[in-house]
Amino acid sequence: MLNRFRLPAAVLLAAALCPAQEYIDGVVERARKEFDVPGIAVAIVKDGNLVLAKGYGVRKQGEAAPVTAQSRFRIASNTKAFTTAALAMLVDEGKIHWDDPVVQHLPAFQLYDAYVTREMTIRDLLTHRSGLGLGAGDLMFFPPGDLGREEIVKRLRFIKPTTSFRSAYAYDNLLYIVAGQLIPAVTGKSWDAFVKDRIFTPLGMTNTFTEVAALTQGKDVATPHNTLSGKLEALPQEDMDTSAPAGAIITCVADLAKWMTVQLNGGTFGKTRLFSAAQSREMWSAQTILPIEELAQSSPAAFADTQPNFRAYGLGWDLRDYRGKRLVGHTGMLSGYVSRTALVPELKLGIVILTNQEVTAAHAAIANTVIDHYLGVPDADWVAVYSTRLKKQRAEGEEAVKKAAGQRNLNTKPALPLASYAGRYRDAWYGDMRIEEHAGKLSLHFTHTPDLAGDLEHWQYDTFVARWKNRTLDADAYVTFTLKPDGTIHEVRMAAVSPLTDFSYDFQDLLFRPVAIHATPK
């Protein structure tokens, strides 16, 4: 029956394989209410059967339209497994090899270090061990801006590494964009067209897309939300098409049930084979070893029972153990959307959870609960556990911001008249920002990123705080000027105000220097 999936809004095909539907419904609804999530969709596959595909809650806060198994969500970094699967197909065909140098297929590819440029392989693009810092360069596409994929890849050469090559794990997105560019270089077909023709269509994933039009023009679409402005708020649909190979697929749980079945079956779906069993094993093999966090020391006691013995990153997949079973999965987050895929190969079990609120605790609680139920272990009340953890994290973040404010010296003023800070500034990889002065107030504008525009409030000495006008970003940043001996501005550095700011706001990697106000924009 693997090639005969039938997916209405809610399906219960094999009661013997599924925890009581009332139990699942109850856990999802508890998580939805506890974490203030308007809508959630869940799919479960077990032993090659679709067990459950169902929506909960509403597509948009304050409206009645329900989430269904066909409701479209962004899956963010869960996209990465699709990109690696696409490359695995090309490996099967002998068109590329995992350990080919990237420059063999993309001669213009260049990183900051010439040695790394020469030595970086396709495998290195996918395993977060390049030497780049956490989220390095993400500001080129998040929040959405006007730089295309080719231009983003070109600017990689200006980003300085933070560690030596292959020595440390640091999650990045930019190199997955590079990985996506390999596909047109090798096949002549865009990444978008390739994944549609070679993955979506063969699997019958008819409700899966790579372009934002699927959200702006679709009917059954989950609206993104977050609470970062201080209240639950619907967000606009963002155009993330330039970063699609790293994290912009749009789909539904009904289609993702088919994708999970392919993964659990080693590359096959019914009579269709996408990639070989050998490539399935390769993608699920540890490539980069990750440190093990002592969960029980900083979180509720329930985490002690699920403390992993190993953690690693494969090719587009997170790898770890959970209660003695291998767990293969990934999470994803973009503005207003959070998702999780969790596969337990030994149980032939797959769970996918899509949400339209920017909080990870809901999907984590649901996934753990479902896995525990199939393992037959006592209920740990994961909703309560993750609620406690989330409140602790938020409190610690607020305390850090308050502590910094308490150390602020209020009896200082800028070294220069405010008008002297106005001008155009340039960072080698991002490009330009403008600082303007009007009526005794400063404002800052990132030229490629419309959302990164806001007022500069004096903090202390020659440090200001950028308060973005879009308050759903929750990414206010310190902006610090240093002066030359003659009193003119030498450079500008930035850093996030809150430790809870998403790592994709990699302000700390920017180094702006003044350029002529009429200089050619970069």
C-alpha cells in the first residue's frame, strides 16, 4: 500500500499501530494552548503505513479556517534533507562524488582562505564543519533582502572563519545554498526544478513547493505568527526563495508522510526508488561529531532519562540516540514557522510536526510524547517539562538584558555631534548600511534588508542601540563606533542585545567602515 496513500484531513488507518487518537489529540491541544500556537499539523507513519495525518487549531489567529493535513507550512531547515537527497541521486548516477572538490563543479567558488577553497568537498558543504561561525552570513538573506543566490555565493569569500577547517561544528545555511547551486552546474536544471521533477512528482507530493507564491496564492495556507512583539501576532509571508536549498520548502504533513516513508525504506516508495540504500546509509552516517549537552543539569529532571550517549550531524540530518534507540531527525525555524521531523528507524516510525508559531517547545513535546508511547515507557508529561524549560530560558534571557542595563553608565554622551555619525558604511560581505540624522535623532538602514531599519538610541559612550521598527524581529542590537586619533569614525561593530536573539542575526560578524556617501552601492 506504500504507493496508494490516501490522505483526507484526518486519517486513522491502523489503530493497532497508533496510540489512541484521543491521546494524541489531547497532547497536541495541550501543547497548542500552553505554547500559544494557533495551528499545528501532525503526521505519523509506522511500518510503512500512514497512521495519522491531521490538523489542529486554526490557520490564522482570530479566524475560523482550520488547519488540515493539506495546510501549507514552511518547513525551514527540514529542507536540507531534500537538498542532500537530490545530491545523493547525482552520486548514484556517477555525476558527482561526495568527496569531489567544490571547485571542480563550481570553479568560481571561493572562501576567505585559499587552502579551504581548494580542499572543501561537497561533503563539507553539508556537515557544518567549514570553519565559518554559527549562522555566518545569514544576514545576506534573513530577514529577506535583495541579494540573489549567485551574489550570496560570491560574497562568501569575504567572511572570515572563526575556527580552522574541519575542526569544529557550527551550524550554517550559506553552504547549503552553495550545495543547491551544484545542481544547475551539473545538470543544467535549477535546484527548484530538480527537486520538483525528481522528488516531489515521483512521490506524488502535489502540495509541495519551493517558491513563496505557494503561500501568497494558496487557499489552505497556515499564516505565520510569533509573540516577539509582546503579543501573538500574524506575520507577513516572506520571500525566502534565494535561500531555498537551505530552508524554504513549503509543504503539508500529508506530503511529508510520503517523504518520511522514503527515508525509513532506504530510498524507496512503493515501486519507486529515489536513491540507493547505500546513499541512504551515507546520509544517516555520522560526519561531524557534536558535543553532548548535560541536559539534566540545566533542565527539568525528566531530561535525565533521555540524555543522549552520542550526537552527530550526517548529511542533512541530526543523529543521536533517545532511550537507547537511534533517532534521525531535524528541526526548522523561519519567521512564524517551526517544524520537526523525527525518525526512529528501529521502530520504522516517523513523526512530522508543523506549527505556525515561532516556538520550538510545542513540536518537541509532541514528538517526545509520541515516541515514548510507541516505546511503551511511562508518560513524562513533556508539555509541562518543556513549558518549565521555556520559562527558565526566557527568564534567563530577560535577566541578562536587565544586568547589562544595570551596568550602563547614564552619565555619558557621544564623543561627536550626532550629525557626525551619519553616513554610508560598508561591510565586506554584507554590503552597505546608512545612518541618517534628522532633527537631532539617528536612524539606521541596512540597504539590502528592508526590515533592518530602525532608530538609534544612545546607550553609553559611543554605543547606541538599534531599535528595529519591525518589533516582531526581537533582534535589537548594540551599535558601537570607534574613532581614529583625529576624531573621525574608524569602524562600526554590532552585537545582539539579548542572548535569546536568533543566531541568524549574525551582527557580531559585521565590520562596517565609512565610505563616501555617494560611493557605488555594494
